[in-house]
Amino acid sequence: MENLSLVEVETIARRAHDGQVDKNGHPYSEHLAAVAHGVAERGGSEEQIAAGWLHDAIEDEVLTREWLASAALSEDTKAIVDALTKRPGEPVEEYTARILATPGALLVKRADLAHNSSPARLATLDAPTAERLAAKYRRMRELLGLVGVDGD
């Protein structure tokens, strides 16, 4: 079975997240596109770009683990998406350790964090939310060894 093309992965991700909005009230697919683009800008592979499109699909419950397991995706893409899927109640230290242990996952998470913590995005939020998220993303960068990377 041939793997899905990036265009097909993008279509699946956009459809799966259709109607979902981010904390700024923008269509969630804008975040997915920014992450996929950020992965490509950072020299990511097609497998990593595909994971960028799908990185929140399982966690957000718009696609299932069963779908991921049977999807026409490379094992690398599946492993990255799985690594980036935070489990309910999971300590952030376990989550970041899994990302660091999964080849290719750190680059995708780096693109995700860069978009999530961009000053332009945080500036559109109320101050308490922006401060809470900035601290959360800072902690994640520390645990992943990304302090000083991508403007942090």
C-alpha cells in the first residue's frame, strides 16, 4: 500500500479539525499549516511534515489511535504523531522524554512550540492566559533542550 501524499494528509487533517478553533478563535487548521510549514522550513522530511499536519489529531480526539495504526503513513510518521500525543494525566516530564526518544519528533514539536509561543499569537490573548501559556511553553522548551532556539 502506498503512503498518503502530503496533500492527502493535509486534506485529512483539515477535515478532521473542521470547525475547531484555537485559543485566538482562528480556524485550527491555520495552526496545523503553520506547524507543517515550520517543519519544512527547518529542513524536516516528508514524514515529519505529515506528522506536523497530524500532530494534534489523536490528542484532540478528531482521529483515533486505530485510524493512525491503520493509516497509509510511514512508521516514522506514526511514531512521531504518537510521541506528540499527550496522554491524559501524563506528567510533562514523561511526555517530553517520549518526544526526545522518538527520532524526528523534536523537530515537529519545535515547530509547534514556535507557532504556539509566537509573540503575535500570545498578544491577542488576555494577559493571564498569555502569561500562563508563555510559562507552559518555556517549561516545555527547557525540558526539550530548546532554550535559546527559535527566538526563545
